[in-house]
Amino acid sequence: GTFVDIQKDTTIGARCEVHSHTWIGENVIVEDDVFVGSGVSIGGAVYPRVHTSTSSDDEFEQIEQMTWLKRSASIGSNATILSGVTVGSGALVGAGSVVTRNVPDHYVVAGIPARIIGKVKTREKRRKAFDRAKQMLELGVARPHKPAKARH
């Protein structure tokens, strides 16, 4: 997208979508198939400081932590992901959220600070639908036979 700022030591995987006005800080890993909405801010130094010629390196040492967006993660517009956070594979981050902690694989987080609000189950649902369709074709019926429920 336009006006995307990607800092040094950042890796962007294949088939990623990074939309306009997004800032990706240093030491960020974005794996394959990740969606990043517009206006997103990712990573950077935990304790940012300005380096001047008169300051010592020890005095303003930055703590470097990797921020990691795993495969097929989706980040909603205007979300902020703090440095050192890992967003799991297939996870969804709601628009405008501030992610302060790691997001587990296939979970949905939203809010300020972001909290888990659900789980992504699309792959499981697709598999069940595929299995039902396959069973219907094999049986040659409109609906697969379901056993009657026992009444107590």
C-alpha cells in the first residue's frame, strides 16, 4: 500500500497484504499470507531513545525484542501491536485494538488492551462441510442418515 514504512531488520513473507499508512518497526517477522490493514503500527523498540553523539551507548541501550506475525494472521485497521508480541498462526486482531500480550494460534482478540473474544474455526467448519458433502455423494441421498436420539 501507499505510505507504508518498513524499518530495518524486518522480514516480510510471501503473499502478504500490507495496506496504506502502516508502520512496521525494527526486528519484525511477518510470515507468509499475513493481512495487515491500513493504519497499523507494529513493533519497534521497547524503550525507544534518541542516540546523540554525546550520549553513551550504555546509557541509552535499547532492548531489542522480536515481534512476530505468524502465517495467515490478520491484523485489522488501526491496530497497534507492541514490541515483542507474537500473533499466532491464523489469529485475528480486531480493528483499533492494542495488543500487549501474545495471541494464541487461531484466536480472535479485540479491545484496548486486546483480550480474547473468540476462536477462529473456519478450517474445522469447512472440513465438516466437505465431509458431509462427500458422504451425501457416496450415499446418493439428499441428507445423510442420522440415528435417532435416545429419549430418557
